[in-house]
Amino acid sequence: MGILLMLAGVIIITIFGLYKILKELKAGDIYTLYLIVKDQEDYVEGYLRNVVKRIKREGIPGRLVVLVGASRDQTGAIVQRLARKLSFIVREIN
């Protein structure tokens, strides 16, 4: 339970930080946003859908690149499936 609360806090802080970055970049610059994920099969889909929705809503030009670490769960497969639906780039890292 404590780990879930801590993870939820990290996600909320990350989304808030992402929002601030995207707001600053809205000035017309083209950017690349890199996100690194590993062993997050329970959370990665909602998180990435949120990020893509936010980028589109704010109308910020650029691209999203998701770097997938050597996950021991289905994180990589989930990210690959979402990349086809939501049009972002995926790279495997070790």
C-alpha cells in the first residue's frame, strides 16, 4: 500500500512537471520529449495516454520518444501497442 501511494505521488509530480514544461515550450519551438519506462505494466498505458492527450490539447509541436528499459513485465508490449495507436516513437534500451 505504501509503495502504491509513493508511486502515485511520483506520477502526480511528474505530470505536474510535464505540464509546466509543455506550457513553457508552447511558444512555438519544436521539441522532443523523452520518457523512460521500465517494469510499469500496471501504469504505463494511462500515463502515456495522458501525456499524448496533454500534448495535443496544448497544441505543442514536436514528438514523443518513449525509451523502454529491459522490463521483466509487459511494459514493452504495451508501449509498442500504444505507439501504433497514438503515433509516438519507441526505442528499446538496456
